[in-house]
Amino acid sequence: MKLNGNTILITGGSRGIGLEMARQFMKAGNQVIITGRKADGLSAAAAELSDLSTIQSDAGDPAQIKSLAEQVSAEFPETNILINNAGVMWNVNLQDPDIPPDKLTGEIEINLKGPIQMVDAFLPHLKKTADASIVNVSSGLAFVPLPILGVYCATKAALHSYTQSLRIQLSNTGIKVFELMPPATETDLLGAFDESDMKGISLMKTNKMVETFIKGFARDQFEIRPGLSNQLCFMSRFFPNFILKQMSKPVEKMHISAAK
């Protein structure tokens, strides 16, 4: 993919990985539009990046996704790259009898159904656009679950499978389909963990992770696995029981909590 002269839409772009993508793509000479659910987050991002365009939109709401596609097609008809980055991550104890229904399945709405609905909404536009591509941001945890994040990991494994199928289904079009699989990265999503959960895990700097993504994107590397994500892929193939056992250690605290 060319790295300049694009018009790029990034969902969940007001912070973390999405905001860093916006920063680096704009620096390379691209027009960037970001979406987010909260107006104050979008305003802060626009204050930081002066030429950034923002649209308030919920990536988990089908009606808002449809409206977003109509607005982007009308106001930014040259949009050729869609990056499905919006996501949530919740530490959910599946033995808790009082989990609110929206928390039990909310990650599915945003992390999985959101990208699928975004692709469906934007596909007619992208088919008419030169140098078009779709980037789905999944996770290294698509390869092996971290059991304290059971639903989150399930959404990322499903998104990985969907992206593989999408790539093949769109192989008769000019649209390239990429998947970015971040490792544990220094973003506010890590608020789902406490210090003991993160023991022994090396966090990747957000700017370094995005730099790795952009290098892979430029080389048409369709599955981009920065840092520890590549190791998780390897371990899941050759030592699946060992790596699952290692990833399961934080569940002990959940068992203690459930026994009280």
C-alpha cells in the first residue's frame, strides 16, 4: 500500500492505538478522519492534531454505522482506507451470577459485530475507490486466550477468522484486507488488569507498535503481528497446552473471589 495521499477513516481514534495511527498517518501526508463515542475525547484529539477530522459515532450501533457511512461518502468521497480499531476489553468473572447482560455481551457488539457491520456499510463505497483497503484490528490473544478476558479473546479469535474469510471473498476486487494483531500495548485498555495480572508481561510502546504496523502495511503484509503477538502465534501452534496453562494463572484470583 502507498503511505501517502490516502484518506483514512479510523474508528475508536480519539485515544490509544487509533490516535497514534492518526498521528503517524497524518505525518506521512494522509487525510485522516476518526470516530469515537465521546465528544470530549474527539475534541481533545482534534486539539492535538490540528488537521484531523472527527465524527462522533458509536462503532457498536448499526444505525450510527449506517449514518456514518452516508456522511463519510458524502463529505469525504475519496476515503480509501477503513481501519476498524474501536474496541473494549473487560475483565469478566463468568462465575459471577450478577453480570449485567450488557457487560456479558457488550464486547461482542463492539469488537466483533462492529467491524462486520462497518465493512458491510462501507463496502459499496470502497469498491468504487482506487487503492482501497480494510484493516481489522484484532489481537495477539486471537491465537490463545487469556482466560480472565474470556469474551474479549473470543471476539478477537472470531474477528481473526472473519478477516481471513473476508480477504478471500474480496480477492476478486481491488480491496486489500489487512489484520493488525497487537500484543499487550501501553494503552488505557490495560485498566482491566491489576499489577499481578501483568507480572512478567513486557508492554510494547504504542508508537513502536504502530510503526511496526505501518511498515507491514507498506509491504502488503496482510497479517501483521508485532512483538509478542508473533510469539503467541508460534506457541499456539507448537506448544498450545503449555501456553494456555501459562495464560491461565491469573484465573486463580477469580476462583478465590467466587469461593467467598
